[in-house]
Amino acid sequence: MATSDTEARGAALLMSRRDLDFLLHEWLDVASLQARDAYRDYDRETIDALQTLAQQVAVRHFAPHNRRNDVEEPSFDGAEVTVNPEVAPALRAYFDAGFGGLAMPTEVGGGGAPFVVAQALDTWFSAANAATLGYAFLTKANANLLLAHAGPEQVDRWVAPMLEGRYFGTMCLSEPQAGSSLADVLTSAEPQGDGTYLIRGNKMWISAGDHGLSENIVHLVLARVVGSPAGTKGLTLFIVPKLLPGGSRNDVRLAGLNHKMGHRGTTNALLNFGEDGGAVGYLVGEEGSGLACMFHMMNEARIGVGMGAATLGYTGYLHALAYARGRPQGRPVGSKDPASPMTPIVEHPDVRRMLLASKAYVEGGLALGL
């Protein structure tokens, strides 16, 4: 795909390709990872081509509805969730381009790329539209947890559709009465004797918790098997899909949407599990190992959220710099001629100081994240 001048200007306001190239190739030398068998296909030419593709998809499909995501929050009418209609085709473009499974093993259909490369490419999408990327971001972390801790049949059933972008994923930890204190989780799991469990409880602040953007939603739910001890040692992890393998609706219901200050285009849900008897859940790992398993997704999310913050700061800096270069006001210190042309504010020492401080923070933050 050729890049037009308009797209090039738009990309220049999202991220600095020059800085990303420097961090990846001159500082981190990611192409040296090609010496490892797992990454033998990822030379500099391939990585650069992927970055060009990410830049184009971000500019064409993510950036145009960034503002719309902010002003048209997802809504819930008591039956269905309505999301900005530009979100679904953007995510389709993201997954069709292969970014959904880029850093996952080739054996499961992924691209086998170094994780650092995938993180760098996602900066383009985060800068263009962090809220839309949120759905893919959670899905990838969900799939990575299952690759690490689920059984082969579970990987075949749930991970493959997530790599294709047909299923999306969530993490369900917090509860209304407990907040982020996981020792106080009350959601229960009752074994059914056939390998399944009935899940009953409530989960709050679940990003991407409900929507119509995918064929199914794979919830990863922390719950306490009946009879388990109090505290975090009694927590177990379960796959609780919105739709069961046969296509019938699981006993998972959206009770309402929360309204956040940021990421307003990503649904944020209160979910009720088991209102009609119990939601069917499938054990991941062993009973009592739930928090250890969940940390796999939590730690990936921490890296991703940190990268997202650095990326948003970076695009903010680039927008501020462009504004300062094009906004005339005042004249240089010492100028006595009121008829002389005004100077761009980027020439004013205090504006330059603020811009340079921003530049230092965002470049350092991005380098630290990578």
C-alpha cells in the first residue's frame, strides 16, 4: 500500500518513525534476535516492512474515529451494546494484517515475532486510537495466558479464534464489594462432576466486557471453588465464554456500563455470572492456582498499559510541537519594531523548555517500555 502525502503528515503526528527505528535497530538491535531459530525470519527488512504496514493501517483505520470514540461512548439499552460502527472494521483490518497473533508461536497460527517488535508496532495503533486497540490488546493477553496455562484442547478451541479476531477476550478480577482486593473475591465455582463448574458472582470494571464486535467473548474469571480457603490462595481461574461451544448463550449478563475518563470507546462493564442458575466455566490450570495463572495476563497488561501511556504522551508531544511551530505570537526578545512579523511560539524560550521536557519524558518512557 502506497502512502499518500496526507497519510504521511497524519503519521508524523502519531509517532516518530525515526525514533522508533533508532530504538529498535540502533539501541536494542532487535535484528540480532534473528540468530535465534524462533526469530530467523525477522531481519531488519521484514521488521521495517511491518512497521510501514502498521503505520498505514493505524492512519487509515484507527485514527479517523479517535475523536468519535470520545464523544460517542458505547451505550447499553438493557438488551444490546451499541459501539461506534467504525471500531469493528478497524479491528478487522488489524487482525487481517496479522497483528493480532504476531508475537505468538507459529505452531498455533501466530507470526512468531519477537514480543518487543509487536509492542513497538502497537504504538502506532495506541497513538491513533487507544480505545479501539484496547479490544485487541486484551484479547492478545488473554490468548497468551491460555497458551501458557491451558490444556491443548482449550488452546485449540479458544486461542485459534482469538488469533483470527473472531473471538475477543477479557480478564475478570475485580468485584463491586472488593475493588482490586483479590483476597476478598466472592465469585463462587461449583464443580459439576463432568469437568465443568457453575460460576456465580459479579465482576466490575471489565474492559471490553460486552459488545457485538466479535462472534464470542472469552472471559477469564477468578472465582473461589466451593470449600476453598479464604484469601488469594483459594482462587481458581476459569474460562467462561459468552457463548457456549454449541452456540447457546451462557449465563453471563451485562448489568450496565461504567463511564471512564479515558479509553471511552472501550466498553467497561459490570457483569453478572449465574443469574439463572450458573454460568458454565472451564478450569484453567489447577484449583487454587488462579492468581498465579492470572498474573501472566496481568503482567502483560502492565507492560501494555505502560507502553500505551508513553505512546499517548508521545503523540501529545508531537501534536504540541506541530502547533508550536505553526502558531505565531509575539516577537523575539529585544525586537523593537511592532511592524515586524510575529514569531512562532516554538521560538519562545519557555515554550521550548516545556517541549524539550515533554520530549525527554516521552522518549525515555518509550525506551523504558521497549
